Amino acid sequence: MQKVLIADKDHATQLFYADLVRSMGHLPVVCSDGIAVLDMVTAHPDIDLILMDIDLPGAWGEQLIEIIRGLEALASVPILVVSAPRTRSELMRLVVKGVRHWFEKPPVAEELAAAIATCLDRSAALDLFDVPDALAAPAACVGAGASGGSWLLEA
């Protein structure tokens, strides 16, 4: 069972996401504002996935993502954003800041569930490796050479 942090200001939306996450066999942890998200991720760095609205009271979403990415324990935790429509440049900034997927509200439940499952499955697989060390020393992954293989770690 993996832990999914859900951050949305709307109570009905929180319940919808929590029910979806629970139906997938995971533990939802719910927050309604940016300050609560920061409190939760610093107190419980064992979060496996963050599902958040970008328009949270108490913190602008992009800044919140930057803070989360700055925490060593959460630097590679997948972040899915479900929010109001955005411009192309806003979406590109979110991708650069480390958002794995963006959904426009209201999301299609099956598509959101598939993205959650993909992120959690990939996160579990990456836990087998010391990903930050591998990313910090790309020379360790370079060169197919005689082995004939190569590695690509997607963000």
C-alpha cells in the first residue's frame, strides 16, 4: 500500500480523489491548502505520490512544487496536477519543475487512475535503485559499449 497525498481546496473533489486512490489499494492523505501540504510532506516524507490542484490557498502551486522538489526525500516523488485550464507556457513551466502529468478539471476517472497506477508502479521500481546517485553521476549510465545496452531514466 502506497501513500498518496491529495491536495485540493474543494471537499467533494478531495473525497472523489480519496475514494479513487483507496479503490486502487492505496492510502490517501488529504490536505486543503498549501500550508497543510508543506506540513504534511515535512512531517511525513514517505509520500509516494502527490496529486494536487495548482490553485491552493496559502501557496501558489508552482512555488509549492519548487519547495517540494527542494526536499531531498521528495525530490523524485511523482507529482500529478489536476487543475483549471492553463496556457502552454504555464504547462511547460510545470513540466520543468517536475510535474509528471497534468489533467484539466474535472478529470476522467479512468485516465487519472491509469496515471496514478503508472506513477506508483514506476516509483516502486525506482526504489530498487539509488536514483539520485545515478542521476548525479551520469557517466555511470553512459555508453552501451561492448555490453550493447543503454539506460534512460525518464522524469
